[in-house]
Amino acid sequence: MDDLRIAADNGALTLLRVAVLITLASGIWVPIGVAVGLRPKVAERVQQIAQFLAAFPANLLFPVAVFLIVHFELAPKIWLSPLTILGTQWYILFNVIAGASAFPSDFREPPRAFGLAPGAGGAKLCFPGFSPYYVTGAITAAGGAWNASIVAEAVSWRSERLGASGLGAYSRR
């Protein structure tokens, strides 16, 4: 019964970590995705760059992260967290760009008619139109972040072993 409680506590920590990281990634990539998606020429170029970054195996950066954390004596519980979202945040960007690109131009006109800049209020009026795309991207990113957390919460390189509380660290006890 004690193991069940420990596993549940570690699961709650991983859940909290994933929720915070998805929220932070959303705060970064939703405005960028909308701005890019509403400009077709820019969207085409950014999609190519984002696809390359998404295809890059994030776990190749884990040894570099371990080295930097150890070298600068950083707190692993904080600095291992970004490794969880590194490879999955792109799903949010892809989907928001797709949603903003698919948003009908007729619906883009009312915010302009009321003098609202896309960043100042136009995006708020447009959000219901691309929110299903965002939800799809966020769910996909969260699923990937759960999988990545198993690796990111307990990393090692050479003789250095770092761990953050959570399911990944618990599974390697």
C-alpha cells in the first residue's frame, strides 16, 4: 500500500509538471502560431522550420542538459523539466498555425472593422474558430510530454545521474 501511495504522489508531480509545461508552451506558441497562420507566405516557411525542429530527436540534447546542469550547479528538479516538453511543444505550434490558416477571411474582417489589431483583441474574437486546432495540439503535446517525462525525470551521462521527482525517477528506483 505504501508503494501505491508513493506511485500516486509521483504521478501527481509528473501531472503537475506536464500541466505547467503545456501551459507555458501554449503561452508562447499560441500567439506566435496565430500571427504566423494569418500570413500564408510566412506560415509556409515557419511550418518547414517547425517540422525540422519537431523531427529533431530531443533526447540527443539530454547529455548536454546534464552537463550544463552539473557544470552550473543548477537544481535538477527545475532544469530537467524543459526536457519533457522539448520535443512535443511543436504540436501546439503546428495545430495553431493550421487553425489560423484555415480561419475564413470573412471572419477576420469584423475585428478590423472595429479597429482591433490581431494582438490587441482580434485574436480573442478569432480564438473560437481555431480553438479546436489548439485543443488537438495541446492534447497531443501533453501525451508526448507524459512519455518524455519518463526519460527526462531521470537522466544520466557518463557517471553523472540526475533525477527530478516524478514517475520517471520513481520507475528507476
